[in-house]
Amino acid sequence: MVTATAQFLYSPDHCKILHLVRHGQGMHNVAAEKSVEALLSPKLFDAPISTHGWQQVANLRKHVFASGMLKRIELVITSPQSRAMQTAVGVFSCESHMYEYGLDTCTPPVMVANDHRNATPALNCPPILAFEKCRDRMGVRLSDKRRSVSEYQSLFPTIDFSLMECEEDDLWNPDVRESLEEISARMVEFMQWLWTRPEKEIVIVSHGVVLQHLLYVLEIDTHPSVKIQLTERFGNCELRSVVVVNKSMMDSDSSTTSFCG
């Protein structure tokens, strides 16, 4: 069901348009192509995006600005990890710069001049909000451990960290990897929180496995072949736009959040 059709069938009061974006290619993605064991390396702690990842970000930014999508977006929610926040700021911010770590993650971040043709100071760009619920799969792999909130605030001053409850990454366990069932449960909680937000058109910048499970937990109201395609693993910097409908707002006997898109 296309977005326009879904909006016609359901009251706007019961719908949200979600633009789901996986972060640009990370240094850990590059390393994992050679060996998954590399993800345990301290060198990949809070892995930033790669040079190719920055090109992916630039390409998506051009699409978002050229399509007029940015004018409709009311809020950008991002995972509080460097690669996701770099993508969120690089694609959806109106700032004339993007934040980039050096390829050696021990070096301090540097400001990278953006293409002036992409600068649109007249636009009212949406706020960007960091939220722990949409972070990457937690535990064991240092590439999925985040930095302190204070450090992120200095690196990403345009991002709102007010919803971050812990200064340090107390959720990451060095010995236990978060299960897929736990990710699904986290996505249910995330959607319940999302329905409390007043915004109707929202971007979610997150990670492949997280976005995949976000789609899994929704009741997908479309043809089975489309359902399979929609729930495939996201590519780096891939954007998928869907409409979600809160059926519990229409039927007091239903607690289902349904997807149509």
C-alpha cells in the first residue's frame, strides 16, 4: 500500500510517516568484511563512518534536499552512537558543516566543509534527538559501545541529548550479547514511546538489525511479497519510508500498532 493510499484510508490523527535510515558505512562494516572477530577490537570502539560512508551521506543528503522531504520532517531521532549521529547531522542538518572523526579513532574529530551547493540556510531544519532505545545491538562488541554523553555533547552540539538517562554506557555488557528477542522487545517499547510524540513525520536514524526488528514487530498490512521485501536487511545509508497506523486509537479492543506502507 503506497503512502498516499494509507493516508487516505486512515485518519491523519492515527498515522505517522516514518523515514527509516541506516547509518552510512562504518569502519566496523569494513573490518567485518574481512573478519567478524575484528569487531571485538578496541580500535573499533564506537566505530565512526568510513570515507565511503561519508560519500553515502552526501548522496542521501542531496536526495533529501532535492525531493523537498526536509520541509516535511518534524523530528529526527537518532541512535546515540557516532556513526548514526554523523549520518543524522550529515543528512538532515542545515549546518554548513558535518562532523567527522579521523579514520584513526584515536584522533580528535575534525570539521569537514560541506559542498556549498547543499547549504540551505533558509530552510527550517528539524531538531535531532538522541534516544537510547534505537541504538545498535548491545554487548560484547566494542564497535557497539557508546561514548559518554558529555563527550558526545562536545562532538555534536546541534543534537539534543536531554532524553539520555545515563552519562556512561551502563547498558553495554562486555560478556553478554543482546538477543534478537530483546531487540524486538526494545522496538515495542520504542514504538509505544513514539506514539506519545506529537510529530507526524519523523526520521529514525539507526542500525540495520534494529530497523529490521522495528519492522518485524509491526503488523504489516500488505502483500506477503512486499512484506518480505520491506523487512530485508537495510543497506548502509538506505532510506525506507513507511506509514504506521495506531489501531488502538481507532478500536478500544485492539492494542495493535499496524504498518501500512
